[in-house]
Amino acid sequence: MAQNFTEKKAAGLREFLFTLVMACVCYGIGRLVRDALTSYKVVGDLITIALGCVLAYFVITRYASSYTYSVGDGVLKVTRSIGHRVTAVETDISSIKRISASKPDKAPEHVYKMTPYILPNKRTRYVVFRQGKAEKMIVFAPSNELLKALKADKHTERK
């Protein structure tokens, strides 16, 4: 069996800058609506507030969260923490059907997005696994070392 491996991730500068750009876009759209509807400035203000709430939710769920990825004892465990709320997904490595860098053509019904990145990038991995009769997928961004540990553990599980 391969050794235990754990790593922690959080959003970085790129996500922070993306959030700032989104804030400017939301404010700009709100101002355009407000200026276009001169007789209905309240509607423009309400749209700006609604866009601000969507952005706040986006920031809380992506930028303010931290992730822990671990491989060990034949189990892949991915944990997301937002404040005191913790969400964890774990699966036996033997139940993993495939690990790929590209999104599957047909995504399973249950998808757990457990990556600090807002947009998919070269580090994003899609792990499809079977839990009971259901097929599920974890989207996460492991380091090369964790990916090697996962593949090594999967390889030793098959023997």
C-alpha cells in the first residue's frame, strides 16, 4: 500500500482578482440598468443589490473556502471548509473508475465540485467513482505529488 498523503489548498491571487472584476461587472450592470430606467431607479437599485448578493455567495463559496485532499489506507478523501461548515466526500480507491484531466462527455448525476479554482484549469481532475449503484464524480485540483500517490495506491489495490 502507498503511503498516506495530505495537502491543503485555498483560493489564490487569480481568484481574488477574478472576484474583483466580477464585482466591477456587477456594479456596472446595475448602473447601466439604473441609468437606462430613469423612471424606475428603484428597479435598477434592486437589480444591483441582487447581483451583489449573487457575488457575495460566489465569494463565500469559492474564495473564502479551504480544501483538504488526502489519500491513504485505500481511501480518497476530499474536504471543503467554509467557516464552521464542513463538507467531506470520500471513496475507496478501488471503486474509482477513471481519473481524467478532461470533463467526461456524460457527467454523473452527483457531482462534487471541490476545487478552489473558479474556472477549470490544467490542474483540475475529474474522478468518476461508483458508490453503491450510483455513479458519482469529484472535481478537484490535486498537486502532482497527490495525483502520483493516488495512482500508486490505485495500482497497488488492483494487485
